[in-house]
Amino acid sequence: MEDPYIWMENLNDERVIEFINEENARFREFLGDLPDKLIEEVRHYYYLPNVVEAHITERGTFVRVNEKGRQIIKILETNEVIVDSKKLEEELKDEILLQNFTVDREGKRLAYSFSIGGADEGITRIVDLEKGEVIEEIKPSLWNIVFLDDGYYFARFYRKGKTPDGVDAPAERIFLKKGGEERMVFGEGLGSGYFMSIRKSNYGNYALITLSLGWNKSEIYFGSLEEPEKWEKVYSSEVPAYPIDYVDGKLYIYTREGKGFGRVIAIENGNVREVLPEDEFPLEWAIIAGDRILAGYLVHASSLLKVSTLDGELLEEIKFDMPGQVQPLDTNEEKAILRYESFTIPYRLYLFKERLELIDEVKVEGSFKVGEDFATSKDGTRVHYFIVKGEKDEKKVWVFGYGGFNIALKPRFFPHVIPFIKRGGTFVMANLRGGSEYGEEWHRAGMRENKQNVFDDFIAVLEKLKKEGYKVAAWGRSNGGLLVSAVLVQRPDVMDAALIGYPVIDMLRFHKLYIGSVWIPEYGNPDDPKDREFLLKYSPYHNVKPQKYPPTLIYTGLHDDRVHPAHALKFAKKVKDLGAPVYLRVETKSGHMGASPETRIKELTDLLAFVAKTLETRV
């Protein structure tokens, strides 16, 4: 099939560079001074403090916090700062990104990893907290450090070369380091595709090891922390699974065996017993704190917690005042720290010790309502969506969708959406097929030859909002960019504006551009005639036709190393050549997951300005 715009796949072609420069200038002209009026507000919400990691110790709770332009590791109870990215930047004279940290249970030794200038490979430092000095620095960074009295375990990921046992990279191995000597203790002979992690039990000197192949197959190993040569395989499955903990002679395991909704089993002397059976809603995670199992369920895309005895007897259900997502950050033998997030709450920290107690939060000032509703898709499927409103409802709605790769859209904080809601706008997030909101069947109903279901689900939500009198802006990025561009060419009448970010759009060539071939299991293989048939039916790039299109913003980054910018460039040019009101924004600095905070803030502000202008929101 001939592709008249294939030359745009060469990002060094002078015509491509010229096109990008012209389009960026045209987009700036379209927005005028709107971004200048909005950027301070977006910056304010973007830089609100956010706790992203926590570890419980005898000295207090150590937390990693992102706040205005810096990241710190501090003790929550005393506010004592242990690591400050700004001080690291002064020392190393470059941009620093803290990646993760761990600390021993006594609060005496801390290990933290960071990257310099955005590189993937980083540096790990181990600090003696009693003396306040760095006792070890390791390059490239180590992962998954587990402290022992006289040393530590760690995982090393080989990006190049060979592992000590002669296996070609990429591959991972677990090592034990004592007295300056390190030796490989786990992973011998395993090729690429295997991921491994090690944890210490909270209830004794035991090692809990998870070995997974890709995203599916799992094996669990168990044994004395001090004797790695005696670790034994105790469980294996063709689905994701991990050890929760070892308590009173029983090894508790989370597994997706069955319908894939998640359940908890216990193994004792080789006998397997079901503790928490599958529910009608997915079980996302389970932890043990004290003598309680705390389980996190996803009910219509928001978290519900259930507290049970170690035998699985239900004691209590915990609901939240506002739909949100909850994840455990750390546990010890008596308590757990949980992180909650919602549309107007960047984070809350809860302590669970027999009951749930709020210990820290940051929220947006103002009065907000978070509601839920359902639309009915073409085949009768009910499609859930969240609705976020402020004090006024000016009948303008910004709708976010994704629908793919088994990823659930859960309530989360979008800093650039708050100024829109404060000006009378409504924000909607739709839970479409293709995600993990209702288990694996829901995912499969939106992949490969079923992909049209995802578009039909989104159309149902947009149509319903239009019927309720709303002006509608539809937004998606990455696989969500495919969603919005597909709906744009199929049903441009259901939206008044479209925002398409970092998109996959040419469904006959996606596997030939960058890492696109890894998406074949989700989308299908364009080189297989059967798959090609259903891909061609919906491929947005191949279904562009003359019709009335709403104002459309397509945005991408030149350095996106996941989704090739040509998807956005070719589609923009093809639609523009039909005379459609399409605008293109190409970030010359950012990759797929964003760039420096200021680059990201500018991009988010432009999205807000585009929605405000096209939906005629008063700024």
C-alpha cells in the first residue's frame, strides 16, 4: 500500500524539520498569550509536595518527597532531611534524579540510587546514618538492596556484556556482599526476560524471592536469609504471583491463578489452602500487618480495602470519602504505610495498625465533587466513568481515555486539569475495555481484533455527554492517542476538540518504528494477512477522509524513544492537507515519559490553553 508521507519517518529530512518549525510557530500563534496567563497556576499544582516512597524503621518513617524543583529523603515524624537532590546537584554539577531508596529496620544504614542528567544507568550510595557519612558508592546503580547485620543482598541488571555465569545481557542476577567481597547467589543460567526480586520476611530471618518471566510466568523461592544455597522453589504458576510473607509456618502468596481476578493462598508443609478466594472485582494487592491481612480491591476503578484475619475471615471493609487509588508503600510485623491519591488530592499517607489512620496529606483548596456514571456501548456493555466538578458547571467537559495494555485508569491528580475545573469545567475519565479495571477478560475484549470495542466504548461516553448539553474535548496519549485519532476519523461529530499525544496511528507500520514490535501481542501483526485485515479497518492513518473535523491538537516529542514521532507527523500532515483545523506541537526536548519539570509544565499548560480556547472557557 503506497504511503505518500513515508518521507516524514526520516526525522533528519530538511522538509520534516521545516514542517515542524512552521507548525510549532502556527500553534504558538493560535494560542496567543493564553499560556502566559495559565502557566503560574499549572506550575503551582505541579510542584505541590508528593510522597512517592516510604520505609518504616525504629527511628521513624523515612519518605522520599518530590517538591518544588527538588527531591528529598527525610524522616516524616521529625522532618530531618537525610538526602537533598539540590545538594547533590551542587556537588556533582549536573541535574540529578533520585530513583529509589531503602533503609534497614534499625534506621542505621540507608542506600539510595540516583541518575545524572536523565541517564538510565545511575549511582548507588550507602550511608552510615549514625556517622552521617557515605560508606560505599557503586556504579552502575544496584537494585533491591536487602540489609543483613554484616552485609547486604542486591540485584544487578546487566545492560551489556555477560553475567558472571556467561549469559549475554540483558539479564539480572542476585548477589550477596560481605566484607567487601561479592558473590552471585541466584539466577545462574537464566536468560533475558527473567526479572527477580528478593525481600526479607517481617516475621523471621527468611528470604522471599520472586522470579518472573516477562509479565506472566512466576516462580517463588523460599529459605533462610543466611543460607542462599538452600533456597528452594515452593510455588510456580503461568500467571503473575508474589510472596506476601511467611507467618507461623505458613507462606502466604498472592496469585492470579483462576479467572485472573487475584486471590490469596497459604502453603504449609507443601499443602496449599485458599485464604481469600476470587471476588467479583479484581484484587490488586494484599499485605500482612500484625495479625491482619489487608487487601486492596479495584471496584469500578477505585480502591476498596478489606481487613481479614490470617485465616481469611472478613473483619471490616474500608471505603474512602472520595474515589481514589491506594497502594501499600511498606509493612513491618505490626503496621503498614499506605499511599492514597485522587483527582484533587496529590497524596495522603495512612498508617494501618488494626485500623486506618490518616498521618499526612496534601490537597487542593476549593470545593470539588467526584461522581461516577455509566454509558452503554454499541454491544450493550456498561462503560464506567468518573466525573469531577468544581463549584460551577459551565457545560464544558475534558474527557480522558486509554483502553489498552491491561492498564487501569484510576483516580489520579492531573495538575493542569485543576485550573480548568476552577473555571467551571468538568473532567471525565473513562474506563474502557482493554484496561485491567475488570480483570483479564476486560483486557482481552479490547485487544487485537476486538480493538473497535474500545473506540465504541469511548464514543458511547462522548455521545452521552453531548446529549447532556456539554461541549466536549477528547484527550488521550500513547495508546490513548490511537483511541482519540480513531474516534476522530470515525465519529468527529462526538467531539468539539481533540487532543492526541505521543500517539500510535499508522497501524500497518507501527512494528517497523522504534520498539513498536513489542506491541504485536496487543495490536496484532501487520505482516500477518488476517491481522492486517482488522488493523486496516480501524487504522486512523488509513481511514482519514474529507469530512468536518473539530479543532485538533496533535503533540509529540522529537526524542520519544517509544513511539516514533512519525505517527503524529504523518497524520497531522494528511489531515491538514484536507483543510482540517489541525495543530501540531513538537517538543524538541522531551521523550515518551516527559522531560525536566519545566519542559513538562510548559507542555501541560499548552494542553490546558488549547482546551480553554477551543471550548471557549473564560480564562
